[in-house]
Amino acid sequence: MLPIKQHCNSTMKFKSNVKQYIVSETEAEMTNSEVDYIVKSIGAFGIWQAIICTICMSARAILMWNITSILFLTSTTEFRCLKFEDDEPNVIENSTCYDNCLQYEYCNDAFRLNLIAEFDLICEKAWLASFVQTVLMFGVLIGVALTGWISDRFGRQIAIILSGVISVVFTIASSFALDFWSFTSLRFIVGLGCGGLMATTIVVIMEAVGAEHKEFAGGVSVLGDGVSQSILALCAYYSPTWNIYILSYGILSLFILIPIMFIPETPRWLVANRKIDKAINLMTSIANLNKLNTDTLEDNVIKCIKNIEEKQKEPPKTNFLDLFRTKEIAFTTVHSVIIWTIAGVSYFGINQYVTVLSPNNIYLVVIISGLIQIPATLTGMVFNKWFGRKKSSIVSFISIGVSMSILIFLPDDHWASTVFALVGLIAACILFTVIYVQANELFPTPLRNMGFGASSAGAKIGAMLAPFIVNFHPHWIASMIFAILPFVAAGFCLGLIETKGVKLKDTID
């Protein structure tokens, strides 16, 4: 009898005496001649912004642990029939289904008991292994959309706190699921919270910093993703079963949830929604923390609100239909959603595809594919700063397409297959670093979270499709799909405007 588990081996300057803010060259080059009131009031980047970036980056670990946990939950699993109903065949083949088999035994490279072995997700139920991830990502999709509306209507603060609580509570609850369908249902709710974190954290960061730091801030928002994936591999290595594995990173998530509970509302949302007193009080506290002069702060805020009221008499009460209110916004929305959908297929698909190509070294491969995302993200920051959003996204998509095209002609178990798959993953990481910034710059403040939410919802659709693409046989079919789609997305990137150095819009034209 085989064993159940088998281990197969700064542009801001200050006068030191009065701490008076001096406008930088980057700000002077903004397409809007008026310097951003956020920069004039609380600075482009200081202690407060650093704290916000750190909390939001940490919050992403919660969602990334849940999204990438599938790498181990349904890792490559071999099975063999142990008990037959009647006549036993002369030769019993591994990973072969028999109509008269009563009991199977399992061997995988991760746990003594993973989801496949726990719930017998083989033969006619094999599709359910991919379905678990599809349900989770569907929850993320709904969470992004729902939380995007909550965030734009009621504030970033309530959205991010609510999302964090839902994610952590139901992650821990899912580790106690007794059957497949209860587990899958709980994972859907986990997805709702994760979608909220994904949609809100990046918006909070982008609304907190000045234009000259957006490339850096956007990169920081995803910089911790690779580290999170590597930590996940360690959780899996020391977990004997799938439920202990989920419980372990669920408990780690509790410590990340604590600072999330104290995150404040963004000044930009308060101003855009005419909450003058709250905005002034918060921005005064921030300016003091950043050691800036606050003498003109109230005048800056009131002047900005007057400018907004000249364009919009009442605070905007927006909904998702406003993403199609004008031809310009509708065009942007459609193109952005398509680009994000293909980006989602590429990133999540290739990330899982790497483990399929190298099933015998799953811990090492997951750690490597996680750690290489760190220099990839830093590269994306540089690309964003030097070349802008448009060129960087096009080059990234083309790089993915080329690397996956080469993969079509390589055997699955060859070392070169893993290398080119990792090259594709690096390009996908660079791409996400770029489009995370771009999507927030394309939409005005009243629609920003919904616009970003709609865009990133596309990535969730892509992630829902990715597990099924990965499991296509032979694997060159998956490589071909991963190769063609990025070239299609590069064409859609041509239709979007360049947003590098453009001040965020606070009104809907």
C-alpha cells in the first residue's frame, strides 16, 4: 500500500527653519497648471504616506495568500485504486480511473492530505479541483465590484476595514469545513473580502501621494506579493494537511488585520464629497506628522472645494452606469477591462502553470516564482517612471507572448520550460505594476474606485479561466493560449491615453 503522503524530494524639499514646501520640477511639469492641493497641504510623500503604504502593502498579503493557496491545495496528485468491487485487473495503472474501484490512495508533493485526496476530486469529479479556485475568484470579482461602489459612495475607510474582517474571519472558518461544498461556499465569501482589499488598498495609496511618487507607490502596493507567496510556501511545508495550512496563514492574517482597523479616510475622498471639517482636521494632523507648515492648509482645501463646486454643484452620487456616462469614459472602461482580463489570465495562469511543469520541486518553484516578483516589481516601477504606462504595458504584454510562444515547442519536463515560464511570469508582474498605477489615473475621484474595481474585475475573470487553461492536455495548448492573448491585449493598450505626470481628476467632465 502506497503512503498517503509522499515527499518527492525625494523630489520634495523643505527649508529647515520654517519647513516651507517648495514646488518640485515634476509638479511644475504637470499638465494641470495648478499644483495638486494634496501636495500643497500634506506633502507629496512623508511619514504618513509611508505608514499608509506599509499597511496597504501588508493588507495585500491576506488576499494573495488566499488567491495563491491553490498552488498547494490542489497540487499535482497521483492516485491508485486500492479496492475493487469485483474482479481486479492484472495490471493496476497509476492515475487511472476504474469504474469498479471502491477506494483510491493518493500521493502528492505537498500535504499528507490535500483537497483532492480529502474530497476525492479525481475522475468524473476532477473538474471540481479547478472549480474551487473559480468560485474563490468569482467571489473576488463580486467583492471588487461591490466594494468599489461602497468605497466611492461611503468612503475608503469603511470599505477596507469591512473587507479585511470578512477575509480573515472566513479564511479561518474555511479551515474547519467538513465537506467540499461547505468549503467552496466559505471560499466564495473569502473572495468577497479579498476583492474588497484588492480594489481599495491601491486606491488609498494612490490618493495619498503626490504625482511624482505614483510610480513608486503603485509598485509598493504589489511589492509584497512575491514575499507573501514565499511565506505561503513555508506555511505549506510545515503543514501536514490542507486545513492546518489554511489555518496557519489565517492566524497570520489576524496580525495584519489589527493595523487595518485604524486606517483613516483619504483626504481626497473627504474633499470630493464636501466633508470640509473632517478633511481639514485630518489633513492638519497629517501635515503635523509630516512636519509641514499648516498656515495655508485650510485656504488650500476651501479653494479646491470651490473649484469642484463650480463644476459639480452637489457631491456626486455615482453608480456603475457612470463608467459609461460619456464616450471617453466608456471607451476607457472597456479597454481597461479587456486589458486587465488578459493580464489576469497571464499572471494567475502562468503562476500555476509553473508548478505543473515542475511538480517534483513545488516548494522551491513556488518560492522562486514568488521571490522573482520582487525585482520584477522594482523593474515595473522604473519602467513606469521612465517610459510611462502605455509603452510599458505594451512591451510587457509582448514579452509574455514571446516567452509563452517559445514554450509551445519545449517538452514539459525540460528545464528550459520552467525558465521561459518564469520569464513570462516576470513580464506579467511588471505588467501588473504598470496597470495598477494606470487604472487609478484613468478615472476621476468620484469614479476611481469603481473604475479600478471594474478593471481589476477583469483580472478576476481571467483568474477564473486560468486554472482550466492550465489543465488543458497536451500542455502546448495552454502555452498557445497564453501566447496569443497578450498580443491581443497589446493592441488594446494602444487605445488608452498616456497618464504619466497627469494630476488626478476630482470631477466627472
